[in-house]
Amino acid sequence: MLADRRAKIVATIGPATQSKENLKKCIESGMNVARLNFSHGKHEDHIKVIQSIRELTDELKAPVAILQDLQGPKIRVGQFDEGSKELVEGDKVIIRADKAVSDGSFIPTDFKELPQSCNEGTRILLDDGLLELVVDQVIGAEVHCTVVFGGILKNRKGMNLPEAILPVECMTPKDLDDLEFGLSQKVDYVALSFVRRGSDIRKLRELIELKHPSTRIVAKIEMLEAIDNLKEIVKLSDGVMVARGDLAVEVGQTRLPQLQKEIINLCNELGKPVITATQMLDSMVENPRPTRAEITDVANAVLDGSDACMLSAESASGKYPFKCIQTMGDIIQEVERDSDFYYDIRVDQEILTIADSIAETACLAAMKLNASAIVCLTTSGRTASLISSYRPKAKVIAVTHLKETLNRLELVWGIQTLNIKPYKSTDEAMSQIQKLLLEYGLIHQGDKVVLTLGTPVMEQAKTNSLRVYTITQKVGDGADAGQRPLRVR
């Protein structure tokens, strides 16, 4: 069953997957989160995808989180009349910050603040670091450079200045327009690109609170400055993405593996969902099978503690998008067979809230009692997320009648969701839950189940209670396979 997999899969939607028919195949293949990349596409394209996903979640009874990924202040070269320019090692070149188009005699850029961001000796990396320039001098709007590593520079390729502190806002006018659109569509998560400091998250939070407060924030870690402010950024965010493309260019490729582990470890410590992204199965853009290195990369990301692994071009424009999702799912499940992978319970750490205490105790009880499941009656999903952070081997099942909460939890490690009718008492809720869990084959007669909830139920109290049930009912005939939620078929 798809419900057996703990680490989640984020799939980027693009030309290869944006039709309703193909979105259905993505969900059936194992996609938990649909990433909409707002560096590409128009609002009318994205709204069709959002509407299709919401319709399919009802049809398949399979919640899917929608992640809006803002473009951010990505610095790019402009356009060449010929489409590209050859840079030769040792040659002198000029970057002009006042021109968007070039006849080939200079490199154009739309980043008008480039001259004030550079000094003699500043490194400028182009096309994900494949080409490198070093600044000789700045004259007005012109930045004079020497080519260190050459090659063919094509139109609109990215530009990075790893050592520079850039005088730009975290969100461009385009981002603000895209954000307003995304919030009007009630996206579940907004990913903020090129985060540098905690104030970037605070600014986005203020805008979200005005429009759709339940939307959560994912901070993309891809700048050197963000590493210096990492703990503050993670604390202020609802989730984090290790955006390895620009991050590798910024910090240097040899530092990337260790930084990936450090970021994931910090997110695990603070209980924040973390996505590992970029080129995870990149060869499958063209080929039906991944390389051995890619298989190991996905496996190690899961072992490091990632809540989710992300597909980019593989699912957006590749030849084998559904096979990519299935392959990633197979790799994850193989890693998760190891029993040493589970239960990260540190009883000596400080407990700050009642919900923290309940979450830790639920996981400890499940481990000691060999419980089959931890069931969380929830409205916001917070306690279920806290329980997830302890990585229990018992199934974590978040139960609510609120579809928005079910969708959001699809990003979080190990959480499976169950949609029930509104209830007036714990017994009424447990009766519904037990019946569905037995019908879906998630538990069996004689299993122990740990339940977390807030009482009194009718007062919508926050989580403050824990109960242990032994399932006494026998399995009935079970729900018809076609009527079951997709992930428990």
C-alpha cells in the first residue's frame, strides 16, 4: 500500500504532468505534494492544475498538498542576438547592468544593482557555476571581468555572487503578484526562494496572515547568507527545503553533502519538515532507470532524516514522470525496512508544552507496547507533526474532518490521514476510526492503538490526553477495493 511509505514525495508539475489525466497518474504513482514552480507558467495554467488536483483528491480520497514555489530575486543574464556567447578562459568581458539584450560584444543582465554589489576580486558564477568570472573593476553600469572558466553562455542563464551581500528584497513585484494569486487559491504551502535571514520569513508571514493564515511557509536554503542565519530561519519557518542547485553554487560543491546533513539534522531537532531537492533522479529525465549514484542519493537523504524528497525536471518535463515517482517510492520503502531507522526519542530534552509531552509519551508508549498505530484526533495537525518528529515505527494516523488539514499533513514524514465525519464525543470518534482502520487493513483484532486528543471534545480543546485501546472487533468484509481511499487499496 502507498500508506506504508513514510518519507513523502514532492513532484514538480510541468508540461509532462499538468493535464488532469497525468495528474491522476502522478497521485496514483505516489505523489504526496504537487510543487507549482512560479518561475514558469501563467496564472491561468496554474489555476487549472490546482482545480484538477482538488477534484482528484476528492475522487481518489487521497489528500495532496499544493506547494507554490515563488521565483524570488533570481539574477539572470539577458539575451544575446545569436542566443548565446562563447566565453574563453583568460578573455576580458564586460557585463552591462543597463542592457537586457546584447549583440555579443558584452554580457547583458537585468540586475541593475550588479555594479554596487561587486568589488575587485568578486567571483561571478554563471549557469549553475559551470562558468566563472572574476571582477577586475567597476565603471558606472559596467562590470569588467576576466574569464576564469569558459564555455557557452546561453540566454537567461542564472548568475550567482557567492561572497556578495545583494541589495535586493526577498520578494520581487512578480513574487508579490504570484503570492496574492496563490493565497486566493488557498495553496497549502508557499516556498520562499533565496531566503537570507529571519526577517524575510517574517515579511512573508505578515502578508499571509492578511490573506489566508492557514497557508504554511517553506524556506528554501540556497544562499551562503542563509547558512549564517540558519537556526533563526528554521525556527521561524513551517518547513525547509534544501535547494541543492543554487546552494552548491553558493557554498561550493564539496561543502554541500555536509551542509545537507546539518540542515536536515537541525530541522529534525526543531520538529520542522524538511525537503531534500534538486537532481535526485536527474538521469531519468531522459532514461527509464536512475544511476546507482542517484539511488544512493535518495536513500541517503531518507537516512539523513528528510521528511520528503523532491523531483524537479524529472516530473515536470521528463520522459518518464510516473516511473520516476514510482522509483523514488521504491527506494524510500527499501530504506524504511531497517528497524534501526525508527524511534528518535530523547527523554532528557526539555519539554515546552503539553502537546510536546503528549507526543513524546505517545511514541514511548507505542514503542513499549508494540502498538500498531498512533491515532491523532486533530484540527490543526500540530500534534501529529510533533509525533512524526520522533520517527515512530507505529503508523501515525491523523484523523479529522477538515480537508485543508489533511492536505497540509501530506508533506510531513510518516503521517497518513483519515477523513471522518464530525463527532461529539471520544467514543463516537473512536467508533468511526476503529471501523475504518479495520476495513482498510491498517490494524487488526488484538492490536494496540495509542490515541491522542483534546478533551472536552465539544469545547475543541487542544491536545491534552492520551489513551490506549486494544482492538476487540473483528475485521468485517472490508470496504470494496474501489471505494477505499487510494493509498490503502
